Amino acid sequence: MKEYVVEITEVLQHQETVKAHSKNEAINAVREKYKNEDVILNDENITDLRFDVLEVKKKLFDRER
């Protein structure tokens, strides 16, 4: 039997509307809301989920023959 290293990647997205004088101000306002946990992402916000094999390790000793 082989041993595999599998990487799990989740991408979560959420759109937040804020009033601001500039793009940077808008980003900072949303960043602050996120930092203060006023915006919380969860499994409902998953937009991409991948499972990738990164490495196949040597065959392990198989006791069953």
C-alpha cells in the first residue's frame, strides 16, 4: 500500500457593501469589520474546494499477502 500526501484547499468568498471615499478606505473598512468578526465566512461561502495529491511516498510494508 502507498502513502499519499493530499492537500485540501478551500476558497471562501463574501461580498460586503460599504460607503467610502476611496477603494483603499472601502478595503480598510471591510478589513476592520472582518477583524472585529462582524463578517464571518463559513461553509456557505465556499466557492472552490480542491483535493490535490502532492506526493506519493514509498510503498509501505503490507502484512497481508
